[in-house]
Amino acid sequence: MSSIEVALVPSDTLLRALRVMERYDVCLLPVMGEAGGLVGLISREHVLSAWRVDPLLPVSLVMAACGKPRVSAPVPP
């Protein structure tokens, strides 16, 4: 598993997210919580869709939240 070198925090703005994406030439960034865990993802599409509302919105308002993975029951044969 590789380390996360470029990440945002929920209070970062859409403007900062877009600048980081452009600087590192990526279109998807992890959003890390205070404890260092992954709380969501933000894509260039998320940023651009909310840009018209306000480029200074925090990413927490438009990111895709990451929940605990779902574990499905095994399917009987």
C-alpha cells in the first residue's frame, strides 16, 4: 500500500482542491479527517459542479463520503 502524499482536509476550499489537482495533475483527491482517517473523496467533477455556487465552499459540502465497506453474506451454492 502506498502512502497518501497529496490530501485535503474537510475545511479546505474548492479553490484549494482545484489548485492541488492542477499542481499534481490528478482528478481525484482523498479527504482526511482529524484523526488521519479517510472521510471522503473529492473529484474534479465535484469541484466544477459546485464552483458556480461558491469557489470558497469547503470540500466537506461536496465530497463523496466514505463509509465502512459493506460485507455481504456468502451466497449458498
